[in-house]
Amino acid sequence: MKKRIGVFVLVLTLLFTTVLAGGCGQKKAETTKEATPTTPTVKLTVAAAASLTDAANELKTIYTAKHPEVKITYNFGSSGTLQKQIEEGAPADLFISAGKSQMDALAAKDLIAADSRKDLLGNELVLIAGKDSTLTDLNGLTDPAITKISIGQPEDVPAGKYAKESLTSLNLYNQIESKIVFAKDVRQVLTYVESGNVQAGLVYKSDTYGAENIKIVATAPEDSHKPIVYPMAVIKASKNQDAAQTFADFLASSEAAAVFSKYEFTTLQK
């Protein structure tokens, strides 16, 4: 009799242990499942003007926190270079240019979704110099003591084009042309000035946000150059047009406008 009872107790013990282990295993599996982050299912490539770098990265963080299914990769560069890359078939879902001419060129080749095009931002063109510079205005660029001035390459960099237009309008370009050091994009101009490789440069006001060792000397008169406008559009060849449009709508929202304003951009969307 005692033997039978012992066997019965042993069977119950084994059964209880098996059920308990199974429950713990299931609970562990459920916990692991809950802790697994959402894997991005949509990958967007955004070709954006170099001057947008800081603001765009902050907006990416905000957007992907709300949309973990979306992974955003930026391709920053001069608008002209990005335009050429898109024309040559480089992958891009959304293009944000610092100038209208680059977007116009893509539109003329039917490479953008026409209904998606919007003028997103505006900006100001400013003269910057080192913190200890004695420059006080644009006319000071003709001073013999100023030997190196940087602007973006006008053919590819909208800021460089605006800079040349402004300096020409103010009858300064021909006087300082021999001093000009051309840069591949507006951020390189900023780097040249910050490092002291040049004594002055013309950049967007937004590029000066958080910049060290420089100061804004003057703002180029608005009527000395064409209006500075940043258009954006979804690329027609994109396989993620809906997702790209949703991100573009976010960039045109009041939430994004607050971020752009922080970085000294002028928001054009209402």
C-alpha cells in the first residue's frame, strides 16, 4: 500500500513540475515577444540639401519614434549633385532641394510626382567671419587684408548661386573674384570659416545654428538675389510613394515647422 502511495505522489510531483515549467516557458516567450522591437518594413531614402542636416536629423528622430515601421536614410549633399544623382537613377524616394532650379530640372524630365511638389522652407543669406574678425559689412570684403572668401560652387550649390547673384548685384563680385574659394556645398563653406582656412564666407542663416568660432557679420539684402526657396517632391520612380508622401506631409506640419524655426529656417507651409 505504501508503495502505491509513493508512486502516486511521484507521478503527481512530475506532473506538477512539467506544468510549471511549461507555464514559465510560455511566460518567458511572451515576455521576449513583447520586448522585441518593431522591425522597419518601409525604407525611405531622402535626398536633402546639406543645409538641412541638423534639422532633418532631429525630425527623423521624432518621426520614427511615432512610426517605428519606417526607416529613413538621408543622402545629404549639394542640391545640384543630388539632382544629377536622381537623374542617373540613384535610389531616392523624396527630394528636398535648396533651390527651385534643381527641382525644375527633375520636373522637366518627368522624374517627380508633380502633385507632391511643395515649397517647404525659406532662408536668409548671411556673411560670416571668425569671431575676432573686424569685418562689419559686405563691402569690407574688398579690403586687401581679406584674402580668402568662400562660397558654394554656383553651378551646383544654390547658396553659392545666391551668393554670386548678391555680390554681383552689389558690384562686389568682380572686385573679389580672385579671392574666392569655391566649396562643394554650403556646409563646407562653414567649415572653412570655422577652421580659419578662409576669412569670410556666405552661407544660409540656418547653417550658423550652433556653429562655433564664427559670427554673422551681415545679411545680404533680399533684393540682391532671387528668393531662397526649398521645394520638396516625391520621386516618381519611388516604390514607396505613399510612405514618402506621408513623411513629406509631416515635414509640412506645424510640429515640423517648430523644429525648422529653431534652426533658423523660414517655414512656408501654413
